[in-house]
Amino acid sequence: MFPWLAHGHIFPFLELAKRILKRKNFHIYFCSTSINFTSINNCIQKNLLQNSIELVELHLPPSHELPPHYHTTKNLPSHLVLTLIKAFQKSNSSFSKIISSLKPDLVIYDIFQPWAAKIASSQDIPSVYFASLGAATLSFVHHLYVCGPEADYPSTAICLKNHERKFWDDIFESVYANVFEEDKDVFFVNFKLSSDIVLVKTSRGFEGKYMDYFSGLFKQTIVPIGPLVNYDHNRNDEEENSEIIQWLSKRSKNSTVYISFGSEHFLSKDEIEEIAKGLELCDVNFIWIIRFPIDEKRISVEEVLPKGFLERVKERGIVMSRWAPQAKILSHESVGSFMSHCGWSSTTESILFGVPIIAMPMKVDQPINARMLVEAGACLEVSTDENGVYKGEEIAKAMKKVMMEKSGDGMRIRAKELSEKMKMEEEEALDGAAEHLWKICMKNKRCKN
């Protein structure tokens, strides 16, 4: 297994490894950089999988600009993201040596390394692409690639605003120019290289129509593998966690908003101030996680919040910068909504626990995830100005609708319906995925013999 160097990719791969090991007697080599090994090892040891999952170190080229503690997207300053992607491309020789040495029966690879599939193929090893994005995003992006930007996408709910389209154009142009030498097919060839199937982190009851459209575009069998929520990763410091859970337990049912924008998006000071203004304009309980880049860990939440904010909201809110047990928080009955950037892992986790989302999408796939969920009836997107800027008044308005009005009750009912569908399908989907992967491995073994 060879994920991209982001925790939002590593942990779905790791969770998939855990789930298929319960179904088939695989031995899994898990390839990543050493900086990611501590958190991966913790999960392996908690699940007693040391004999089934073996860590293999990928070596990136030495660089003064990108020391080893930056060989991960976790806490990576945003200006170094392209540098990391570029360095990752140059690790192909390291990966080739790993494959030659281990001689696996199958490689499962990720979005930024179609070269991994090519290396595997050169050594007569099949490979399967695991897409940890949602089917709506995958089908929308591939629709643009196959049909062109002028062709109508089947769902009118899935669209990009002008500033979002500009962001996409700019980021793709930058990645193509600076990393992939203008190779415009690099992301899309993953599906053509994948052997027999493509794994997608979704469920049919949640995104069935998008899966079908996407499958039709590339003539590939799409195998859903469910949300892959990593419960073990959410068991960290029990003492700190218990304080949060005790605080939640004193609040009434559906009275609290959980606010988090993931581990890899850092709010600007203006965004923090507008969210704080929205919270002051809306009298709801809240838990708000504010993350800072690793180089800015000495900054305290008090420094970035409006003066006196913490004192004014101390009876109904918690603001913290440390890690929080997201699954435990979302599964608590006092949590009535999740204010989120709508990263795919956060989106699926929220729906798995039946919690509707107050969406503040920021970039890349997040607007599509948000609008897919709005269409499904379990999300309200906060309005922005024409440049995508969020204002406190609009944030407060959205919170009031979801937390204080009947429309919010309808969203909670719908989120719970989607949750039940997702849970019902998950085990069967994983059974099917494990069987597909096992057959590919066995076919390769027979060919070798």
C-alpha cells in the first residue's frame, strides 16, 4: 500500500488495510516516509497488527528546503506543498527498489503517483488505484477532462463559482507547470492504469448516481469501500478527551456546534474573527478547534481571537488548538451540527454519525462535497461574497437555521437516514473489495508460477 503523504490519505489506506485483514489473510507492506511512522505505528500496535502490516520507508531526495520533518502534509506550511509534491515525484527510484526487493503480488497506489503503477507493471505486478476523494468530485473533474468545460454536467447542483473555478485553474496550472512538466493527463491516467477495479472511499446509498456516471466515463468497475472512519485514531489522551466529553454531557441534545477545518487547513486571522463574530451573534454552544502550522505552535488562541471573546462566551463554548477526538464528539448526542470545510474524510465521518454540516468550503474538492450534501438534504452552505469571503453575519444566519429552526431538524433526520444507509452497506462493500483484491493477488501468483 502506497498512499500520498497526507494524513487524509494515509489513514484511509491504513483503515482499509485493517478492514481487509479481518476478511483475508493478506500480508501488507505499508510504504511512507519516516515522519509518518509514529502515528501509523500507534494504530498498528493498538490493533495488534504488527505481524500483518509491515512498514517500509520511502526516501525522498535530501533538501535544505524540505527537511525530513516536512516529508508529510501534516503541519506543512502552505508554501511548501508544491515542493513536497515535486520531491515525492523524485522518490520513484526509491519505490522501484522497494518493489524489486519485496516482490508483492499487488500494489495499491494513490493520486500523485501513477508512476507507481507503471513501475509495478514493468515488474509484472498488477496495481489498483484507491481514490480517497468522493465520487461526486471524481465524476465532476473527469467530466471536465473527457467532455470539456462547456458540456453540461448531469447534476446542476454540482458546480463551481467563478472564484472557485479560478482557484482550480490556478492550482492545476501551477501543479502541471512546476511538478508534472505540463503533463495534463497525469491525474487521469490513474484510472487507466488500475487493474480491473478502482477503489473509492464512498458508499452507493450516498453517491450511487455519481459512481455510475464516473464508471461510464472511464469504463472501469468502481468498488465502493465505505467511509473508513478510523475509530482507533480518535482514541488519544483519555484524560483530555474525558474533559471534552464531560463538557458535552452537560449540554442538551442537539444544542452544540462542533467547528473544525481539518488538520491541513489553517484559518486566516480574518476568517477566525468572522467565525468568532458569527458565534457571538448566535447563542449556541460550541467546540471550536483552531489549528496552527507547526512553525507557529507558540501562538495561542487568545492571540488570534477578538479581545475579550473567550470571556464573553466561556459559559457556552470551548476553543482549543490541540488535537480533539472528532469521532467521539460527532457521536455525542449533544452535537447538533458540524461546521466544516467539507474535506471528504470530515464529510463522510459527519454523515456516518448522522450529523448535518454547516459548510464553509475553502478549496479544491470541498465546494463539490458541500453541494453534493446540500443536494442530499443534510447540509447548509454558508453564503459568501463574490470573492468567496465569509462574513460573521452569514455564519450566524446559517447556524441559526440549522440549530434553531425546523429546517435544521429536517437536516438531522436526513443525515440520520444517510447514516443508516452507509452503515448497512459498509460491511458488504468491504467484503466485496477484499474479495476483488484477493482474486487479483491470486491471479498474479498463478501467473508467476
